[in-house]
Amino acid sequence: MKKAFINGKIYLEREQFCQAVLAEDGIIKAVDSNEKIKVLAGPDAEIIDLGGKTMIPGFNDSHMHLMMVGEYLARADVSGSKSLQEVIDRCKKFAEDNPELTAGGILGNGWMEDIFTSGEKRHPDKREMNQVSDKVPVFVRRSDGHVAAANDVLIAMVKAQPEYAELVEKGLVELDEQGEPTGFFKEAATTLCEAQFPKPDAADYASYLSKAAYHAASFGITSVQSNDVCEPVGPYDICFEGVRKAFEEDMCPIRYSLQTCFHSPEEFEEDLKTGQYSRGNGSNPLFKLGPLKLICDGSLGGRTALMLDEYCDKPGTYGVTSIDKETLNKYCGIAAKNNISTAIHCIGDGAVQMAIEAFEAADPTGTNPNRNAIVHCQVTSKEQTDRIVKDNIYVMAQPVFLNSDMRQMETRVSHEKCMESYAFGSMHRAGAHVSYGTDSPVEHCNPFAGLYCAVTRKDFSGWPENGWNADECVDIYDAVDGYTIESAWAEFEENRKGRIKPGYLADFTVCDRDIFTCAPEELLEAKAVMTVVGGKVIYKK
């Protein structure tokens, strides 16, 4: 059936708009004036009046963890907490309100010590978690997911595991002066902690994915590129089964590209022959297999991002690497041989350096035909960003990270390094493909917050007044394109997704205000009032 969306301000490309768009069978047939689209639509078409609202191509989050978003919807949400006490109180309240979800233990996520405004400004540990409960295990991750706090009940369970001693040796378990764990865990140690809780099955994972997809749609998201087969989420086979189940049973209304982790290059190579990659995309057109996902380092907040120079606020600390160079190069070589994209998590400049060198080894031509990507690409040098542009390396950026990271950066690294980092604007202007996303649930999946940070380079309170490293600001057109056509480029779909033009997918986001003319500060308040995927309205406010 034909659908005509009329009476709108419809974004086509920079400074170009139209009034109406005609869609049929999920594809855009025409863009034009109200009168011409009505004539093309004919008497039997469904007419949807946009009431003067602004329509843009559907938001496409180029890197997030959708399944984890759904799982976190069933956990205590402590994001935005302004003190250690608030973290405690919100966990206890969640347990009281959800006894069926917390009978086997209390899980939570979202604290960020950098935004605490009262009490001690430090990470929580077993002192706080024991106040939540001394009867069941308690485990609450930081917003970035790379570090977490646990109570004594959980600590005892973890200490009994055979992997515990090795994690202590690697420095991933914080110890007190007596050599006992403080309840603060990092990286792989957090995975061991979470493994002590009841395990979800494939049906649970499918349910998480479904709930999160509808949640994302309410913020105008029509596509996600999501890393949901990875250790922090759950076992490879069960997670993959959950993803396939969700789409085979039509449980998810948005488009989904899966970024997949493996335990070893050998496992990856075997999967290409006989595993999930060998099965292909399946019958649901909303689902597709995406890149190999690798993790090179940790997080800035936990000081586990791999740096070339020591942390200014913790001399002698350089962060951690999750993979050695030989293994990284082997993964990239296998992917290149099989024409599969590789996306590497890199936050520190030490990790960025490893990724650049691995991509150059896998592709000596410097043309990057598989569109290999650096995910995050936060702490960088000018020399590194120049190489990224020269090698045509794709960047999956999260401008919304600036809200929390700007103040951290001023203490973690030198001022000179700050001025060369989060260089999303200059890389784009130099010709690099830079897309936007949220890494949700590390940050909320709301894309309007990302637009605000990209345009202003300010945190949510409006600091600093003139923007942090303001030369890296982009205008609203580039910001919207970063979330749409640039994200489509990562999927090799820039000729069918990310623009409102004939022949493209009828995926749209309708905004509650004109985001192209409103004050930049208003972007934080902007909302989606309608989300359309393949011509079908999947969310309407």
C-alpha cells in the first residue's frame, strides 16, 4: 500500500528540504511538494499529516549493545546518581520493588563517580554494596561497563573460582593492604563476577533484544549496529541463538546489524566454515551479520584505556590491553581474507596505534575495501588522525561521551593531548567517514543528546561556555548525517539507507521540533514523535 507523508519539513541533504514523501512496499518512491505527492499517491493511499514537523532519515546507531540495553532494563538503574548513598538507595529500592528479579542476586549499572556532587567522589566498593545486601550477591557496573563493585557475598563466590588467582595477578582485582579484595573489579574480572549469577537462556536474550528494540524506536532509532555476541553479555552460542530467535519470530521492529566477538582467531576461522557466519543472514530482511568486533583496551573512567604516555593523575599507569599485537593482526588478516569488516574498540592512543598498524598490515593498499573501523577513537594524536584519514579507516564515534569525558580528560592526559583528541570534526572535514552512536547502555541510546554534544562540545550543564576544543564542533547538518548516511556507509548501504530520496528505504524519524533551526541547547530536550521503518509506523507519541 502507498503511504504519503505530507505537510512536513523533510530533510533531503544540506540545506535542502521538501514537503512530502511517498513510500510503497517499504521504499521511497518520490519526494516533492504536498500537491505533487498527493497526485502520485492516488486516492487509495494512506495519508499521514506531519503537521509541519521535521522529518529526517531514521537514526542509525553505529555501535551499541542492544541486547544489553534490554537486559539492563531488568536491572537497577543507578545512572545519574549524584552520590555513593544514592547508588545504595536506588539499588535497595529496585530490590524492594522487584523481588522476583532479585531473589538470586541484585544486578545494577550506571554509576559514574565523576558526576558525584556530595559525599566522597570515588568509585563504590564492598562498603557500599554490603549496605545494599549482605544476603545475596550484589554487582553494579560503572556506566562504561569496564569496572564494577561487588559485595562480600559475591566476593566469596568469585574467590572460589579457579580463574581468580590469575585475575589478581593481572591487576584486575583491587586489593587492600591486607591483600583482600576491596570489591572493585576491572575488565575480565567483572565477567567472572557476573558469571556467578543465574544464567539467561536464548529465550531470555531474545526477549531482552525485543524490549530494547522497541525502547530504541521510541527515540527515533530505526537501525542499530550492535555488539551483542560478546563475553560481557553471555555465552557465544546462546547469545547468537537469542539474536536469531528474535528475528526469526519477528520480535524486533528495527533494522539490526550484528557485530560479533570471538575467543580466538581459530574460533573465528572455524565459525566462518561451519558456524553462525556460515549460516548467513537468514530470511528476515531486518537482520544482517556485520563486522568482526575486537576489543583492544578498556575505558577512560577506569584508567584501563591503553595510553602511550602514563596517566597524569596516576603516574606509572598506562592502562591495559585486551589483546596482543600478534593476535590482533591474525584476526584482521583472517577477516581481510574473507572480505569481512573488522571493528576494534580503541579508547586510548596506545590502542588506536595498535589498530592502525593492524589495519595497515591487513590492507597494504591503504584503501580499506572492507571498511574496517575504529570504535570510539577517543584519545589520539594528530599523527594518528592523519593516518586514519590517509588509510580511509572508518570511525564509529560517540559524541555523547563528551558529557562525562571532558572533565576526566583534563586530569587524565596532558592539555596538548586533549586538544588532539575526540577529533571527530577535523577527521570528517579531512575526508574520513565518521559515524555516530551511543555505545548504549554505556550512555543512553537517545540520539538527540549525541547531536547536542557534537554541535556544542559541551556537557549537559552547558560547560564549558564556548565548548571543549570547539574547533572540533560540527554543524547540525553534519551531525544528522553522522547518525544517518555515515552510519549507513559502515554497512555498505549508503545507496539504500540514510537519505530520504527515491529508491532508498522508507526509514524516518519525525522530531518534535525543527532541529535545524532551534537553539543548540534545545537538542537536549528534543524527542521523536514518530518512528517509521520500511514505511511502517512502529512508534508514535
